[in-house]
Amino acid sequence: MNAPLAIPPAGTFDFVSLGALVHRLDPGLVPFRKATQCHIHVSGGEFNCAANLADAFRMKTAIVSAMVDSPIGGLIEERVRAMGVTGLYKRFVHDGVTGPNMAAVYSDRGFGVRPPVVFYNRANEAAARLAPGDVDWKALFSAGVRWFHSGGIFAALSRSTGELIIEGMQAARAAGAVTSFDLNFREKLWKASGGADRATEVLRRIVSHADVIVGNEEDLQRGLGIAGPEVASVSKLDPGAFFGMIDAVTASFPGVKAVATTLREVRSTNRHGWSAVAWVSGKTYTAPAIELDVLDRVGGGDGFASGLFYGLLAGEPPEQALRLGWAHGALLTTYPGDTTMATLEEVRAFARGGSARIQR
């Protein structure tokens, strides 16, 4: 317990993610019921981390997922390559009538007092068909993988996806890779695949194989069934509720070496208070609290996780790794879409306290 992370120094891949690829249709400021056009963003809670680490942080990453041989699949596959991520796919043929499909996520951006609205069409999603035995983990990990990651969105898709995560986690640990899991508790998804009791049962089994957890106090309570302390927080930026749960988390999951999350106080759709916290090997760390002007909030949490993972993979002290995650997550909310447009230099400058003064 409280042992430091032991990250392999080298590998064919710095980071491998297991999860579903989706395309997000974004009408911008216009609500969907009035939309006449949309931008298409390729996304996925697990993919976003691999994409951010490859594009901004120049790491070697891969995504293990399902791919449908269709024009939508082709679009997604091209965007994966464009972000510098290696795609490791189980392929499916689309029959033109019943699928299977690459999932669609619909999300406007909201504005001011009007919040963003997110809804899904994951009917007959190819990624939900992935199951234990579909991935040659021995071949993947024998090539050398430093860090293996998955998340609660993929776990919620079907009865088999959580079992595939566990199979991957076990193979990763046996090969010496660090394992991480983003709880990303989504009630809408779990309702369709067994409800709250099944969510807790599956997520607890997965987290028992994880070295690093990303999730706020609500994720920890609802996803893992861990009771929260009686904390009367005056602000969502107060880390007290999160830190108050760490003893219970580590008692239930003694193999966990780090837990981290963003702290966000939504003042309006486009103005947030922003901070982040982490517990790493027995010590707690808190990032600065700032006021953040938000263009598109979707993907900000994945942006935080990516920067944190990069810092740890790069051998930075935990406090600096947290600041890199905090900085990258903040920057990501200033871009349209779910994945990064930042450079490593911009992230490091903001983490040091950089400003928005014009760069000439």
C-alpha cells in the first residue's frame, strides 16, 4: 500500500487504450431541434486520452477498439490516424440494414444560462460486441506497453465489455504495465445495461486491477459504492469531499497507487471555476483554482487525465504531473471538439502560470 508507481522505462507503445470509438455531431450554439448543419468530431472517452498523448505530448499510443467497414468507419479511422494513434481493431462488416454501427453522440455546446445537451445513439454498436478472447493481449504486451487504460463508458456498453477490460488489465499487470481506469460514471448508459447495482459490481471488479483511478467523489460513490464523508463544501472547488474519501478508496482497493480528478464550479456554460486534485502514494496535491472561459467543455476531463498521465510517464514529480493535467484540461476546453489542439510547449507554459497575452 502507498507504493510508488513502477512505470516501465520504454516500450513499443507508451500508452494503449481500450474503448469505443464514436463520432460526435456538433451543431455548435444551435440546439439540435433547430440545427441545419453539424461539425463531426471523432471521440470516445478512452480514445481521447490516446489521441491527446500522441498529438500534444508526442507519445506512442494505440487504441484497441471495434471498426465497422463503412463510410462512417472510414471517417473515424482516418481521424484516428491523423491524431497519430495506431488503431488495433476487430473489424465488422456493415450490412446496410441492421449494422453493426459506429456509435453517434449528439451534443450542442449550449451558451450562457443554457447548458449543453448530450444524447446518444448507440443502437447495435460494434464496440458493444467486443468480448474476452477478441484481443491477442499476449502479442500486444510482449511488444512492450508502458501504460494500459480503459474507462467506465466502455464498461457500460454491454455484458461483455467489462469482462474484456478485466482480461486486458490482468494481461497488462502480468506484463508489468501500469493500469488506469477512468470511472466516467454515465447513468444513462448503465440504465441500459443492468442498472446501478450491476455498475457497482462491474466497476469494483475492474478497479481491483487498477493502479490509477480518475474520478470525482460522485464517481467514487455511485460507481464504486463507497460512502462519502459528511462534508459541507462551500464550493465545488473545495477538495475536502474528494480527499475525505481516499482512506475508504484505498481500504477497499489497496492496489491503487493514485487517484485524481478535476474540480469544476459551473458559473455559466461558458464560465467555470477550474482546479484539480490528486492523491499519489499517500500524499495529496492540489492545483491552482482559476476562472476558465469555456468554448466547448466536452473532453476537458479526458484532457486533464492525458496531461496527468503524460507527467507520470515522463517521470515528473506528482505535483508537476497534476499541474500538467490541470493545464491541458483547461486548454482543451478552449478548442472545438473532444481532442487536443494544444502543443506540449503551450501546456508547459500554462502550467508554469502563462497568460493569454498575444504571442507574436
